[in-house]
Amino acid sequence: MNAWLYVFDEFRPLDIESSVLLRLARDDPVKLFDIVRDVVEDYVGVVRDVRIHDIYIDPYTHEVLVEFIAVCDSGEISVKIIYSDNPIAMLRKYYRFESFR
């Protein structure tokens, strides 16, 4: 599977080892965000704060989606890190999951 950054409706591939991504998603998601902070700041400028919005793990496929809310000068933005071979399908699963909460 591959890791992806999803911000402003764009997918960007990430070079993160799966073991690191899965460990940080479970143990310290903010450190996971720190790995992509520079890329996100290329989009929005300085990120002043970040919080975890949600973590979704598909128990059958072991795909992972971590959604962060990043606070920057222009406001709050959603940033997602996705671990999946098909990030679009994973995003759909996540939105379906969110709609039933």
C-alpha cells in the first residue's frame, strides 16, 4: 500500500514507510503530521496549531486515514494522511463512516 497526503482536494504521494505511518497513527498522530508539515505549509503558510479530527482504520483491509485540522493564517483546513492503494476509495469509505456517526 501507499501513503498519500490529501489537502485542498489534491492527492500527493508520500514517502513514509508503512511501519512508521501505522505506528505513529496509533501512538502519536501529531508526530505523523510533523512529517508532512513542510508540504502542508507549502500550501497554506505557517501552521500554528494542529489537532486530530479523526482516525479511521478499515479492519478488513488495514487501510488507514488520519484527519487533522491545521490552523494557519487563513483559518482552519482539513489535512488527511491516507494509507491505501486506492486513496479515492478510502476517502469515500471514510466519508460514509463519518455520515453514520
